[in-house]
Amino acid sequence: MKKIGLLVALLCLVLSGNSMAMKGMQHGSDSKDGDFTHSEMVGGMHTEFKVMDLASMNMKDPDGKTHHVMATFMRGDNKVTKAVGKIKLISPSGKEQLAPLKDYGSGVFAANFTIDEPGKWGIICLFKEEGGKHTVKFWYNHMPM
């Protein structure tokens, strides 16, 4: 009887831990303290994108770009560390910018862009990893301070 009770307690602990981990992976978009975050499931993978102002990070781009779009990808509990792809930004006036995802190591990929118009910017990321090809599309509402 003790073994069954122990097994039930252990099972409850494992299930509650899994539901707590899933609660930490919220999907959708959020804007806080000048940073914008978008999370989405695609192809069985958790993706997260952050749009950050380079000046607020005390960083400068050699080409004068103003913002950093960072991406991370997770399959289950494992970070995807090998991926190739590109990000396209479409301004509110329709101008397009395209940049390859640069691998910063440890599963962090990013590209820099010039975001210089207020309004909704379209962001499209096409990437490939060992699980296949994926596309993530979302809107970033840029309101300069």
C-alpha cells in the first residue's frame, strides 16, 4: 500500500511540474519597458522573438541600424543551437528590409534593422533547423519615445 501511495505522490509531483513549466511558456505578444516580445509555437517548437532598441542596450551598429531582433527556438526542453534563416521587416509605409539571422552562440540568433517610422511593422522570420523549415509572422507596433 505504501508503494502505491508513493507512486501516486510522485506522479502528482511530476504532472504539476510539467504544468508549471508550460505556464512559463506563454504565447502571444507583450511590450514592456521599451522591449517587445513575441512567442509562438511553430512545427512543434517554441519560438521567442524580442525587438530591442540598440541605444537602450548601450550598443551601436556599424551601419547605423537602430534595433535588434533576437530569436530563440526550443524543442521540448532543449534549445535549438543550429539554425539558419533570415528576417524580413516591412515598415508601415511598405519599405522592406532583409537580414540573415546571425548565430550569437548558445541558441541565440539575431539581426539588426532600422526602425524609423511609428506604426505597425510586419516581421517575418524564415528559418531551417534539423526538424525542418519554419515561418513565423507577427506585428510589432513601434511608438518612438
